[in-house]
Amino acid sequence: MTTASETQTPLRVHQKPKRFLTLHQVIERVGISRSTLFRMEAKGRFPHSYKVADSAVRWLESDIDEFMSACVAGRRWESTGKVRNLSR
């Protein structure tokens, strides 16, 4: 016989909550200029931003962390090509 606790999905202990970063926070964290960031983003070599309002874009912290990990490991980060628009 299976109990309810045995059928539940295990909790992810180290899962970080999703958090958006501003342009200033991304530039400060990654250490590249604004123009370089946007040039790399246009080429698919930097995580794409999310449009969260008519005049506001943000980047997911986890995407930036993944980008930085790829750089440290000597890998080239490539965009998945997903279109990201959160405003309605």
C-alpha cells in the first residue's frame, strides 16, 4: 500500500526563486558595456530580455547566471531563440 507522502514529488531544496534584473544590474554583474550587451543579444550570444511593461525590459537572473557559467567554463552561450514578451 502506498501512502500519500510516498507519491508526492520531492521538494527541490536548492531551487532559487525566479528574479528579474534591470539593465544596470546586468551590466554591473557581467561587467560589459550597454552597447556590447545589446550587440551580443542581437546576435543571440547573450540572454534575451523580457518585456515586462511598455517601457521596461528585464533579464532573468537564472539566464544571466547560466551565461556567466558558460563563459567561465570556456563555452559560448547560445540563445534558444525563444520570443519572450510578458506584457499584454
